[in-house]
Amino acid sequence: MSTQHCTLQVELGDRSYPIHIGPGLLARGDLIARHLPQPKAFIVCNDTVAPLYMQTLRNALVQAGVQSEPVILPDGEDHKDWRTLAEIYDALLSRHAERKTALIALGGGVIGDITGFAAATYQRGAPFVQIPTTLLAQVDSSVGGKTAINHPLGKNMIGAFYQPLLVLADTDTLKTLPARELSAGIAEVIKYGLIGDAPFFEWLEHNVERLLAGDADALTYAIEQSCRNKARVVAADEREQGVRAHLNFGHTFGHAIEAGLGFGVWLHGEAVAAGMAIAVRVSRRMGLVDDHLVERTLALLARARLPVLGPGLGAGRYLQLMGHDKKVEAGRTRYVLLRGLGEAFVTADVSQETLHLVLEGEGVDAG
């Protein structure tokens, strides 16, 4: 492994697009400019990331012949809402953004999701570029075209499928990522191993400390492998009619945790980690996996400094919140579970008894 640039492709016919991964990519304005329909863009960022990377990106775009304007939003999951979305629209309208003026998302998953939704809806669809600056966004939320905002009753309940023109993941941006955010991103990396890539899970068992230490080669490999997994699934099922639902492993429980505690109390990756721990315990209760896989999963999450227990919201509250999940179908909540390492599937056939045993007992923090 080496920290050279690599490029993957999300295969979606005439809407296919590249994912560029590697160090120093923020300075490669040419990689972005070649995809833009006009030499103008709005860069949407937050007040944490903008002081670190906004000027570097704007300078790179100028060198590539693209003029840009910044739109700076408040940082945090609790700002992923209608009010903040309206700030983007206000900026675009007041500064006369056209239908072919690109929106560039520079930041983590919140910025990527809300900017993508703004692009999907501004003048019925504006060009959109993802430049993720967190590990979680680089391995998951920037790829695949899911865009959304939160509602007080549920996470990502209002949104659209809208693919970017490209994804540019500069691994150097991870050097300024707080340790807690890095761990949160590793949760999504672990997910790919659990749901469909057993060799990758085994690699993570041997290398998770390298990821935590910020080892550039290990991070680049983990990002590349995660994006390969996601690109393959998205190409097969863009609008989540089948196999793409597997990518939600841990998310049904995790979204309930985020909504139940209040958005932003736990990081998304932390909630997903606890959600995966709950899901694997449910799988064991149903006789689908053995104790050894549960132990391996919990051990890897713990080594990644992630929670292995959900908060004690009470089974009733969990079930209420999960009733607002996007995977509810015909009034029944559908869960992503495991039949083994790398073998995810979706089912609505989970008994209330099993859910109560896990959500009132072994899967949550009694304190």
C-alpha cells in the first residue's frame, strides 16, 4: 500500500462519476473544473471547516479558471434542518446562482447531505460536487447520492436521491479531524466488513490501531475499500429497492438513538456503532449468528473507541422512534441483520420479545 492517488468509478450509465482518493487533492482544481458546466461555483461549508480549507480550495479553483463564492453555515447535526437549508437558498437566490452553477459541499456528512438536497431542489436540479473532509463522509455519506435534512421526528426523513458530478476525498483533511470524529468514521468502515466483506473485516481486526493513529497508508486503504464496496452496491441498486438497504446495518437503531437523545448529542458514527452492536445481538437472539461473531464485533468496536451499548431509552421509545424509519413498509419496521460475517439481509420478522430482551437488557446501558 502507498499513499498515491486512486480513482474509482460509480457506474450509473450516463450519470456515472469518479471518486478521487488521496493526499493533496484540494489543490487539484482541475479535477473539479473539468466536470462543471460553467466556470462558477458556490462552496457550502461550515464555520469549523471553512477556516481550515476554504481558501485552499478557492485558490485551486481560480487556477483552474473557476470563480467561487462561499456559503458558511453553522456546524453540527442539530443544524441539519429547514432553517439552515433556507440559508443556502437565500445565498443562491440573492447572489443570482443559475441552474448550471455548481454547489460544492466542503465538509462532513451534514454539509454533504444538506448541500446535496439544496442542489437537488434549486431550480429543480443544480450541479453538485462532494468534497468530504471527515472519515465518515469519505467512506460513506459522500458516495451514492443520498441527500437529506432531519426532522424532529426522524433523521434524514426529507430528502432526495441526487448524484454528484464527482467525489474528491483529500486524505490530508483527516489530519485535522478530532479523535472522536475519526472513531465515528471507523464505525462506517467496520460496517462494510460486517455486511459484505469478511476479508476486510479481518484486515480491520489487524489494523484498527493504525487507523486510530492516523496512519496515512492504512486510512487510504480503508477509504478505498469502503468506497469500492459502496460503489458496487449503489451501481446495483441506486434507489434502495434491494441490496442497498444492507448499507443501513446499524442505522435503524442508530437513528433512533440520535433522535431519542437529540441530534448532535452522539455523533452519527457513534450511534451507528451502538446500533450495529444491538443488531448483532438481535441476530444472535434469533439464532442467526454465534457468540464468537458477536464477541468479535463488540471487541473491534471497543478497540475503535466506539460505544457497544445503546442508551437506555426504553424499548417502547426505541420502537416508537424506529416506526419513523425510512425502511418501514406496510406499517412494519424492517431490520438489517446478519446471517454470518459478511452476510447481511433485511427482515421484518423480528419478535417483540427479542427486541425487548435486547433493548431493555443486554444491548443498552442500564445506567
